[in-house]
Amino acid sequence: MPLGAAPVDPIRSGSTKPNGNEVPGHVPPRPRRTPKRWGQTVRWLILFGGGVLMVMPLVYMLSTSFKYSFEVYNLNLIPEKPTLENYAYVLGDGRFLSWLWNSTFIATVTTISNVLFDSLVGYTLCKFEFRGRGIVFIAILSTLMIPTEMLVIPWYLMSQQFGWLDTTWGIMFPGMMTAFGVFLMKQFFESVPDDFIEAARIDGLNELQIWWTVAMPLVKPALAALAIFVFLGNWTAFIWPLIVTNSQEMYTLPVGLTTFSVEQAVEWELIMTGAAISTLPTLIVFLIFQRFIIRGVVMAGLKG
């Protein structure tokens, strides 16, 4: 090394050999993380495959709704001769619009009822101290163990006694409140600090005002989840509306679509068209409430 020359740092100069055979400016390549990348690729492929399996029935439903009857059993996703006659026929049928209105009205009213009454009962069981509170809560939860098929006969006898057969109220009353909704709301109200409740009482608010203005805004994710579950459950309900209704004017959409299946043939193109139209309200409800669901998942993760 010449006199007065600064020493060379083998790391900064990019040298790979400390024995004097350094290559100036050469940077050693970083080791490849092949196993980690392969694992991530496999996970993405599994997720993609699962997504395709879930979406394909919807795609086939939409494809069939644009086919003629002679193409229904052709598994091609793109119809050879696309047509809108199925939609014109279904939407032009006055019965279908009546079924659509019945399902929309029943699902909306039962959803509002569950959001209000389930949250009110859950708030009462969570924030009030009274004798027998635990027994009441266990009794409500015990109804979850009873299959719906066992409740159909008592519901029918009650509807027959009170004259609710073949009426809108007869379809709605079993789902106006749910034990699952009470349980869900009670668990979420547990996360509401009692200090907020006491502060509101000191400010002079009564219990209903505290429930509506203080507690309810803090459990919006639970309300959104409950609204989605209840709406979808009542929108797709089939057994009870089929039993309690007699006239086609009172049919809900799932029950009404079965009328396209007759003894001579099954008009799959019309069934798929009606099913495609019936999915629109459920997508709208999910798009409205999904941000509250995501927020609730994030909050639960932060708490955990």
C-alpha cells in the first residue's frame, strides 16, 4: 500500500475476498428466499382456487339466465345465442313482482325488528343487575338448541288459532326476534365501558336515551353483522313461508320460483333468471354494511 493512502474497507468496496483478489464495485448477491416465496405462491393459489369454486355457481346461474331452453344443459359459460327473453318474461309476470315485494318487505321489517329488540334485550341483560338475569339469558340461549323443524308445528297451530295463515304477519312473526341476535348484542355491549353509562345517567338521560344515543353507536359493527344475517336468513327462507301460505300472491321469492318447476318440465332458464334477480338485494345490503363489518373485525383484532 503506498504511503499516505487510506486503507480500503473490504465491505464498502464490495470486495468478496479478503486475500487481495478483490473485485472493485462487485456486490455479492443476496441469498434467495425460495421456500418462503413458494409457500406464499401456494397460499395464493389455494385462495384463488377457493374463490373460483365459490364464484362459479353464480357465473353459471347468470350464464343460464341468458340461454334458451334448448341450451340449458349445455355447460358452456358463454351462450351460443344470448337472449333477454327470460328477463322480459319473468319481470313481465305480475306474480314475480309480487313475490319480490313480499320478500323485500318481510326481510326489511324483520331486520329492523331484530336490530331494535335484540339490541334492547342484549343491553338490558348486560348493563342491568336484577334477580334471575343469568337464568333468563340461559333460557334464551337454550332455544338455539331446538331445531327449526320442531317449531314449525307450534308456529302453525298458533297461526291457525289467531288467523295468521296466508298473511304477511304469519310469515314474519317467528323471526321478529332471535336468540342469536340477543346473544350477539349482549356480547358486544360487554365492550361498552360502564363509565360512559354512568356519565350519561349523571347528565340526566333516561335508560332508553342512554341505550339509543350512547350504547348503540358504539356497537355498529355488531348491528351491521346482525342486519346482514337476519336479512339473508329471511330473504332465503323457504320451509316456513311454504307451509304458512296458500295463495300464490302471498308467496315469497324462494317459494314462488318453485312454480316454474312443473310436472312436464323444469324451466331452468326461468328459475336461474329469477335467482339472478333475487341476488341483487342481498348484494346491496352487503355493500351497505360491509364497512361496518370490516371495522368490527379490525377492532376485535386490536383488542385481542
